[in-house]
Amino acid sequence: MIPTVKKPRLAFFSFTCCEGCQLMVLNCEDEFPDLVKLVDIVNFREAMSEKSDDYDVAFVEGSISRREEIKKLKEIRKRASTVIALGACSSTGGLNCLRNRFPVEEAKRIVYGKDAAVRKIKDTIRARPIDSIIEVDHYIHGCPITKEEFLSTLKALLLGKAPEVPNHPVCVDCKMAGNICVFERGATCMGPVTRAGCNAICITYGSICWGCRGTVDNPNMDAHEETLRRYGLTADSVTRSLDLYGGCTVRKKTGRGD
Ligand code: SF4
Ligand code: SF4
Ligand code: SF4
């Protein structure tokens, strides 16, 4: 009789976020037939109604912004042997950290306008990445993640290897893509300090890098600031550039930002 090998059980969880990173996982529809031969997916609210508390690998999407989420996240950590932060909200705090800049009442006014008074928001705390609460084993960066990085992370885990996370700046990918630097047209860009792995897609399609993949491990903010000055931009624009994605983690790494 051929011995049966127990397949790793995967679970997906979502906290404060738009769930766009889970959608990117669902975009792996061409790969799913092969995937389900290798793993069992036991928890994935966006795709199935069955749920199980018995899992090996937990993919956690979203920031933590309520006390009740802290309790649930700690439960996930206890049950899973491997926890993976899925996307910017979970890895760095992401866009949700913008909210930390305002008192709750002010944030409500900005979001709900004249209906703010009737909106009840309870149990809210400063938005934060999941590694401020629990230990995280691996990170898949980006807002949203790329399906290629999700698949390569999973493949590495199945092979018993540590997933590779790029630690060079977006500028390298940008040069390889043959783009003309946006500084040449007077725009600013977070590429020099942002973790690569997206093929500099935003610049290739005519925009700038907003830093959604978080900073490289040791971002050289002084050099970035110097570049900005060289192109006649102010240090203040550095701080503004960090606002979108860097609020929760950039200060820790660089002493700048929120
Ligand atoms: S990282 Fe971006 S796409 Fe992913 S859940 Fe957060 S806001 Fe949505
Ligand atoms: S600063 Fe931005 S546009 Fe210029 S090379 Fe780097 S990533 Fe590309
Ligand atoms: S270019 Fe920058 S903002 Fe765009 S996907 Fe890459 S890291 Fe994110």
C-alpha cells in the first residue's frame, strides 16, 4: 500500500484591509488545479464557506486596528506553525496607517462628512502591522501582492526553503525595464528606498513609485534626500512621499515619517 503524505493545510485570514491581496491569490486560477494536489486549503472566506481551526500555514492579510483583532491574531499564531504576512497592510501597516495621523473624530469627519456624528466606531486603536503583535515567519510585500510572489513563496515553503525576498531598491528593476527616471520630469519617487520585486510596474505605466512594498532593510534616506535636493525638491516632499505607505514602519528604520 502506498503511504499517504499529509498535505500542508493552508488558511487565509483577513483583518483591516480591502482584501485585494486575497483576490490576487484567487487570480492564480490557472495554477489552482496543480496547487490543490499539493496543499489543502481549509480556510478562505473569499472562496469557500467551510472553515477549520486545524491548519499549518496561515496567510494573514490586513492591519490590526481593533483590540478584538489582537486576540484573534494571537489565536492564529498559536495554531499555525508558519505565519505569512500577506500584503502591505499586514507587512508594514500599509494605507491604514494614514488614519493614525488624525484623532478618531477627525478621521470620521473626513470619511463620512455630514454623517460622521451618527457613525459609531468602537474599539479602534492605532493601525499597525501584524509583526507588532506576533512573530511573523515570512512576508509577501505589495499593495496588492503579485501572484508570482505568492506562488514562489508557496513553492519555497513546499520545498522546505526560505522564500526569497528582494532587498534591492525599485530603481534597479526600473533601470532594467528601460524607464526614464521620473526625476527627469520633475516628479518625486520612492524607488530609491523601496523594496523591489514588482518590476517597477508603476513607473513603466507612467506613474511613480509610492513605496507600497515598504523600504529595503537599510534604506539610505540621506542619499534619497540628497537626490531630491539635486532635482530642486524639498526635504518636506520626502516626508510627504512617505505618508502613503510608510507611516507605521519608516520611522523605525529611518527616524523619519509618522
Ligand atoms: S495591501 Fe493593498 S490590496 Fe492588499 S489588502 Fe491592503 S489595501 Fe488591499
Ligand atoms: S527614482 Fe523612480 S523613476 Fe527614477 S530610477 Fe528610481 S524607481 Fe525609476
Ligand atoms: S513601483 Fe512602487 S508603488 Fe508601484 S508596485 Fe512597485 S513598489 Fe509598489
